[in-house]
Amino acid sequence: MPLYERLLKIDQRIVYILVILAMLIPMIKPMGLPIGVSENTRKVYNLIESLPAGSVILVSHDTGPGNAPELNPMLTALARQAFRKNLKIVAMCFFDNANGPQFIQDSIEPVATEMGKEYGKDWINLGFKLQAVQTMKMMITDLWGGAMNVDWSGKPLSEFPMMANIKSIKNDVAVIFETTVGTPGYGEWMTYVSEPAGKPLTGGASLTMYSGVQQYIRSGQLKGFLGGMRGAAEYEQLVKKPGKGSAGMDSQSIGHLIVIGLIIIGNIGYFMQKKAALQK
């Protein structure tokens, strides 16, 4: 069989196997392929990097299963940077009662364990909260009241040493970090908390929301922005620890290279076949 026929008749099973392996292997072991870091991602990193040790970051992680692969890695990267600088994290969510609190736990706890940080001393998960706007407003002056005085497992906040000095957003929180897929989101946090309390707001969202937050970035109301999985991968690159964001980008990149390679092979086979036909 001529070479061009072999190129044009590659077994479909081989193609499927190549694509599956190209996308699966990076997901199991992130390669951390280099990517350019955007200015908006660097702003997020620099804001957290500027905080003195002991500062408190309030996290609102508002996502569901559909966008968790994009947003959860952002929270993990934040935790890595925060714990390296000995910052405290108070995390909560207003979206998806069934999954939100567990997403927070799964994103932060492994990093805390790895870096020798303790739940209740270095970070806490307040879980899911109802009535987002009312709770946000209350937390400006009464964080405990907004959290109903308990963490995500129902334990009283008085049992956790770190909460002894964290009573309100206005007096005790340095930065608000919001990851969102819609509402509640940046608009609510800006209007009801960050602007009235004078607290910097940063974070990330699905890439589809990027155009919708440009005005906030330009005005300085939003201090940087992590856009989708790409933004998460860029943040991981800055904290020097490839994670699920980098794995997702690696998988996409290698998968695209395989597809492009197959297209090239197909075209080579086509032109070889055409040349052979003309020579007959």
C-alpha cells in the first residue's frame, strides 16, 4: 500500500486513543506548560502579595459543578499564596447549598495540610449562607451574625481561635476575594460591601463573564481578574505550583496539537495522492 493511502486510512481507533491519551495524561500529571501571564492575573497576585502577615482574606466562592473546574483551582492557588505569606482565610458561599461548602473544603484543606496550616487557626469555612445581600450588609459590622455564629459543620465560631480577632469586614478584613458564575457576584459585593467599607475587591470568574467586568477593572473597583481556566493556570504559574488549572490548559494544548498534527498528516496524504494521480 502506498504511503499516501496509509496516511489517508489511519484507523479511527488510533486517532481516538491518541486524543484520549493527549488529554488524559496532563490531567493526571500536570506538565505546567509555560503560558503568558496577563496583567489582570498579575494584579490579583500582587494585591495578595502586598498584604502583611496576619491579614484576613474574605472569600466568597460562588460556583456550581458546571464551572467548578474553572473556579476551584483559583481558590487553591489563592490558599497556597495566602498560607505562604501567613495570611488568614475566611471562606463562604452564596451559591449551591449542596456543593459550595464542599468545594471550599476540597480546594483549601489539602493545601493547608501540605503547608502545615490548621483549620480554625489559619482558615475557616463558614459554609452556605442565605439572603446574600442582607448577609453581606450585616457582615460589614457583624461577621459572626452574618454567619449565624457557626461554621459549615455547625460548630460555634467561638471554638475557633482565629475568629477571636475577626468580628467584622470593616475592621478585620483586608481583601475580599470573589469567585462567581453570575449572581451574587461582583456587582453585589461592590455595591453593598467593598465600596461602603472601603475594602479592595478581587477574584475570578468563568471566562464568559470577562467582558462584563471590564468596566469594573478599568475603574479600579475590581483589582485584577482571573478569567476562567486560563486565569487559574496563570495564577498557578505565579505561585509556582501547577495544579488543576494548569492541567486543564495542558490537556487542551496537547489535544489541539494532536488534532493539528492529524490535519497536517491528512493534507500530506491528500497531496501525495493527487501527485500520484497526475503522474499516471
